Amino acid sequence: MKNSSSAILSAVFALLLSGCSDSTPQTDSTDGKELYSLYCETCHKSDGSGNFLKGIPANRLTRLQKDQIILLIHQGDPSLPDMPAFSNLTEQQAAAIVDHLYSLRADR
């Protein structure tokens, strides 16, 4: 009985620890739509319309240049504390997100 209790306790502890990992998704994908879905869609919605009432901008309306958005993706912005930085993304992945974001402007 003691061994089975220890095994169960160990299993529960392992499950709890697995929930402590970084919640930022990791992928090698360079598909802009897929990356946008993983990193941006939760807040900015799939169509880039954001949520005005929660202060989340419609990123499809951005007037920032591509390099400015890539910098924002990688480093965040102190004036936008709720916008996380995604330093784990490569330059190519961030650029693919921006390309997808710009395609959302054309869909309006």
C-alpha cells in the first residue's frame, strides 16, 4: 500500500510540475498564419480586429513598418505592458507573422 501511495504521489507531483513550464508555444514553423494563430490570435483575434473594450488594438490597422513590428514582436514595448515579447521567434518567423498581418489589412 505504501509503495502504491508513493507512486501515485510521484505521478501527481510530476503532472503538477509539467504545468509549470513556459506557456509560450514553441515551433519551427515559418507559416505566418500558423504563427499568428499561436502567438497573436488569442488577444488580437483571427482577423486582427483586437478588442477595443479591453484596450487590445486592431493590429490589422497598424501603420508601423515591417521592421518596427518585428522589433515589437521580439522586444515588446514598455508603453504596452500587456503586449508580451516573443524573443524565442526567429527573424524569419516574426517577418512571416508581419506578412500575415499585412494580408489581414487586404481582407478588410
